[in-house]
Amino acid sequence: MTSTITQCVNEISSALRTLSQLFEDPSSLVFEDVRHDMERFEEQFKKKASIDAAFAFIADRDDAGRVVGANYPNAYLQQCLDLSKGEAYNRLERGRLLYGAPPEPTPPPANEAEDLFDAASDDAASAAEEDRARQEDARKNSSRVSAEKQDIIRRELDKLLKAASSERARIHAEAMEEALHRSPEDLRLFVRKAVDAANRKHAPHSNPNAGFEKRSVTFGRRKADGTVDIHINATAGHAALMKAHMDKGLAPNSNLPEELQGEVDPRTPQQRRFDQFFAIFEQYEQECQKANGGAASVVLALTLDDLADGDAAMLYDTNTGIEVDCFDLVRLGMDGTTDFLLQVDGVTSVPLWMGRTSRLASVAQRIAMFAVQGVCSWLGCTAAMSECEAHHILAWIKGGSTDIENLTGLCREHHRCNNDHRDGSFNKGYMDFDPQTGRAGFRRRPSEPLKFNQSVPARHSAVSRIFAAKGRCECANHTGRDPAFYPPGHPPMKDAFVPMRV
């Protein structure tokens, strides 16, 4: 079979190359001459969606992640097929829907569990057989349904409550049948209505916490107007409490400084609710600062060049992955903030050493990691530093210290991919430190060279920009390590501002 697949791929590749060459100059083609062929071409390419799903299922089943030294198949699809995280997830889920085992039916309540005639067992077997038949029907239709429509179906099915998971195969099969004659927009409405009906049917009786399991908060990216979309999915009770607190801010002049209390409040109700919402966060921050000596912080990494060359439109990276400008900083409030100064060696851009005997990385070390790497240091990753864990390059259990030269930030997914044995076993690589550049890099095996994260946010970290700007100052004209801000034995006064030597 593999030889047949190879032959088919070769023929398709050759045909696509020829077709691509024919379309290189659209001015030589006439719409009426080519449209029927292109319609046939698009119809045939719907089959690729089912092929993609089948291959993703095979990759999932056969642990394809090990090919790239990862724990999960999505890493293989992203790295070897050049897919985005979203598309890799879509294909894996389509594969599970079409080829995976249907979910187990919801068990009956305890008072109905005993059945002298074993009727419940017969019903379960019958339901499983029906699900298999529905899945077979969905597979037959999959070659005639575009990837776009299949992804619409999958996204709506993701909204099924856990208690309603037994309805998944039925809704999927019906949706795949409806997809043959519905537009993408109409198909979305059809599946959404079916999912809502299933959720209403199962949620109230079988699981009162079904909605609670779907709670979430997600953050979007900064948009051109400087705003960020935040989506909160909350239970009705939590939403009621949030609204009650935010409605307290609807009164005119609420959350405004004293000098503006006598003036007409120009804010809309939505703006007043937002200001009340943010005031709650500020109160939490103040209480945590007093009780714990700190709370969650927004951290910026700036260079002297940023301060010298920056303007009002300049965006600054933060540890959250959300860029801010100077106006955002003013709105957040600059009073009472703690300033940290990271000393970086002028020749190598290596952060200077800071020894600790603690198992956990300090706040200062986490700030240093953000300045050096900006985001997760794994190859190609863009996860924000606030989502990362401090990873010991030489494992703590193997004697690795919690010094800045032995630490790097890794997101949860890649932290679990790291091979602490550092031997390339199971095709899994590991993070290592390059003393010449002061950066942590990925090494597949001990004999292979280090590779560094070249993603946009990684290349834009403060230390990366300092290293790229070498030659603009005298520091590039000498060798050897820079002198410390405070030589050993001559620390600054206790109450003075303390630059950190790390």
C-alpha cells in the first residue's frame, strides 16, 4: 500500500507543479475557459480534508510526537507539516471524530442501575452500535465536505457539555449530512442549535456543575487601536456576582478622582463598568502587596537605546506577551513601582552571575530571564514569560544550581518535552546554555550544535536587541568581563536603590 501512496503523491505533486506554472500569469487565462476545471479541482480537493483527518488519527495513534522529541502528536504536525497550532488541533479532532472510539454513554442514575433483565446493558450495546453506524456514515460523507465545513462542525461540537458527550456521534453524523447542501454560515447555525438542545437535555439532571466545567478566560492580541479582546465564559452565578460588583460603578463620577467629582461624568455605562472592574483589580493588588510583599506584576524589559530612541508610538514587550505603549504605562500608574536594573556583560551580553541556594527561582531571576529571552526559549515558541516555568538546565536533582546561568523559562508543554538526562534518548532533546551569547538553546543530542529560538518575540527581547546593537558604544571595543556595579565587600546602603547583579 505504501508504494501506491508514494505513486499517488508523486502524480499529484507533478500535476500541481504543472498547474501552478499554468497559473503563474493570470493575464493569459480567461475565466470562462478555466472555471469548470477549477470547480472540479475544488470539489476533488474536499477529499484532502478526510485524508488529513485519517493521517492525523494515525499520527495520534502511533505516537508521532516522538519523531520530533515531543510528547504529543500536535508537535509533529506543526513542525513536519508546517501547520499552525489551530490547524494541528483541527485535524487531530477531525480524526478522532471520524475514526476514534465514540464516547461511553452516560451511566444511569444510581437508583436505576440495577436491572434484573439486564436491559441497561442491552441499551448500551445498542447505543454503541448506532454510534458506530453514524460514524461510518460521517466517514462516507467526509470526502465530499470541505475542511472549512468540517472545522465549523468540530468547533460547535466542542461546546457540548461532558454530560452530553453521548450525543456527539449523532450530531456529528447529522451535521456531516447537512453539510452537503448547507452554506458554511447556515451549517454553523444548524450544529449550534443541535448542541444547545443536547446541552439542555442533559445538563440540568445529570450534572449541576456541567457549566462550571466550561469556565474560562482568554486574552486576544493587541489590535491597531490599542485594545485587547478579553473573553470570559462564566456560570450564571459567577456572572451575576461580577455584574453586581461592576454595576456598583454605574453611579456618576464613581472611580474618578476627587477633583472631578463636581463635574458631569462623560463616560458611557460600559466604560463605567470597565473602570469599576479595573478598580477591583487595583484593590486586590494593593491588598496583596501589603499582605505578601508582592502580587502579579506587569514587567517591561527596556534598554537604554529604547529610552533614547523611543517615541509616543513605540510598543514595549511585557512578560504577559501583550505589548504596551507609554500611554498604557501612565494608565497603569507609575507611582510606587519597583525598578530593577539588570547588568549585562558588554561583550557577550551574558547576564552576570547571581547565586542562590533556593530550589525556586527568585523574582529577580524571573525578571532576568524575561530580559534575556522574552518568551519561552524552546525552538519557535512564542508563549509569554508569564505562562512559563523556570527550568533548571542541569536538573536540580542532578546537582544543578538555581543560578541565572542554569535557568531558562519554558512553557508547560515544552518543559515536559525536555530530556533531563541530556543524552538524546527517545529522540528527545534538551535545553543547554551558551556562555558566548548568554542564551539558552535547544540541543537534540550531545554531539549536535545548539539551536536558538528565532521567533519574532524572542529576537525582540531586551538582551537580543542589545546584542544586535553591539558596535554603537565603546563596550564592543574591549574584552573581558565588565566590572560589577558594586564590587564584593562594598554593597550599597540598605535603604538605597539596589541594582541587581545577575
